[in-house]
Amino acid sequence: MDAKQTILTTRQLEILGLRSQGLSTDQIASTIGTTTKNVIIIEAAIHRKLERAANTLRMVQEGGMASFVAVTAGTHLLDAVRSVLHKADNSNIKLRGSIIDLMGSIKTFAGSNISGGSLTKPLSIMLFRTGRWIVTA
């Protein structure tokens, strides 16, 4: 996924990736050519942004502003699309776009996490009353 499609900057994603590899703050600072203090400041900003994003998603879900479809690993792409269509019908949401558009969104988000037409990692699809959708992890 392109960094432009996230709430984190390219630098923040880089630091988060290095941290997920087990690097210490000093090692991250050395790797990206900055100070330890700067890494600490950037990581604090990352956590604030992610907490706000999680809170926003929770508010959207709890406020009934969107319906959510959870798709488990092992689900075939066609079954994922069927689940979304079923949820949209039950929620009286007229999707804006075709089945091909929906499948394309799922495939684009899943990327390399598709094997033999099935998802290898779970994902979630938010359906808005406007008929738009967002595919998320």
C-alpha cells in the first residue's frame, strides 16, 4: 500500500517498520540518520495518530454510521464479495460501484495476501450509508 493512502508519513512508516523488526531506538536513529530523541518524538506522534484512528473507527461503528463486514483468512474472494452484498442488502445500502469494483478494492488492499483466489489474512470492509466502502485490516 502506498504511504499516501495512510495517516502516517513515509518516515513514520519507516520507523514503525524498523521497530517491528526489533530494532532499538538507538539502532533506528542510526539507520535513518537522526537522533534518538527525534525517533522518540516521531514514535509518540505515530501512537497518537493510530489511537485517534482506532477511536474514529470505533465511533463510526458504535454510532451506526457504517456497517462492517469481517472477512476471515481462507475466505475466497467471491465469498468475500457475497458477504459484502448480503450485508449491504440487509442494511438497505445501495452500493456505489459494481461487483467488479468491489472485488478490485478487496484485491488491491489484500495485495500479495491472496493465494489460489483466497485471502491469507483477514480484512474488514466498512459500508457507509452513502454506498461507498473502505477495505481495512
